[in-house]
Amino acid sequence: MKTQIAKLFVFTRMINRQHIQIVFALLALVLFVLGAGAPSDGGIVSH
Amino acid sequence: MILLGAILAGMVVGVSLASLHKRPWSVPPLRKPWLAILSFLPQLVFLYLPATRKWVPDELTAAGLIVSLVLLLVFCWFNRQFSGVWLLAWGLFLNLLVIAANGGFMPISPQTASRLVPPETLAALGNGDRFGYKDILLLPEKTHLIWLSDFLLPPVGFSYQVAFSPGDAFIAAGAFWLMVMPGKALEAPKIILK
């Protein structure tokens, strides 16, 4: 148990501010293209 | 799907070019990412989430879509130093223009829609009915700025059929370019006076 907690601690220390910024930037870009674009493959038709 | 494909393709090409030139590659450090996430929220609630979508009237959905697109333009302004963002912004502006001119939804003609859904599905729809997430079925003569609408299609034999607008094409190109050259800003041409 102690080893697992130690491993988790090491892992969380590896996730630094830069990693979080990268994930946020990528998420922002994905949401941007989904939001800005309006292609249609006929997905849902009835509302 | 095609827009996410552009990001993925740009990432693959960007990583490959970076490793070829032995330089590091990273996702572009976009400024104010929370603004893009916030801008997408109205679309998530009004268009994408099945639980909420059916309860929202079309007028509110249309207004939400326009507000969302305007906020995304502001996001572009904060990130204008990145290469590719001008293409993204131009595509977004074209989509915003045609959506605003047609009551808050992207117009698609019945002829284009016939390539995407079976004839019986299309027969059940009338002029002005919602189609897909952001589109509205409109006859060409009732469509404003038709050359900016979802009228572009891949070749007939293509396995994935999707209708897209010129704005979407710019957005895909911008997303691709942004991932290929994540750190590079667009530079103005240098003029050397002799």
C-alpha cells in the first residue's frame, strides 16, 4: 500500500504545470474546431 | 470528424518534420484556453447534449450558436501571433457570416443533403427544418450567401460523405497549419530598402 502511494506521489510530481498547459491548449483547439466548424454528415436529423 | 482529422494530420506531420530536423515539437501554447472552452459551452448544451438539446427552442439555439462563434473570434484575437490562427479566424468569420444571414443555422440544400441521408429521411423534412447539429435545410433560392453554405462534398465514391462549407475548409487548413508549425508566428515579409 505504502509503495503504491509512493508511486502515485512520484507520478503526480511528474505532471507539472507545463503538461497541464499542453492538455488545456489541445482541449481548447479541439473545442475551437468543433465549435467554429459546421460540417454535416447528416448525423442527427430529428429534434 | 474531418476537422478533428485535420488536427491529427497536422500533429503527425508536425512531429515527423520536427524529428526530421531534430528539433522539439509541442502543442501550440494557446493563450486563454479557458475562453475557447467557455465559448463552446452554449453549443454543448444547445446542440450536442441529447438531454438538453431537445428542450431548447430553435431561436435560443440559433442565438447561442452566434454568441459562441463571436466568443471564438475573440479567442482568435488573443492568439493571433500563432501561424494558422488567421486561417482559423477567416474560416470562422465566413461561417459566422452565413449562419447569421440564415437565421442562426448553417444552410444546406436538399440536393446536397440527399448525398448524406436516405431519400425517405429527406422526404420527411421540409424547407427550414433542422438538419444535423448546426444545419438547416433550405432551398437554394431561399438561402443567403449560398456560396458560403455547406455545399462542398467529397467525390461520390468516397466512403465518408460529409457536406462542408468554404469556412470549414479554412478552419481545417488553419488547424493543420497550427499543428505543423506550432511555435512559429506568421512573419510579415521583410522589405529591404537599398
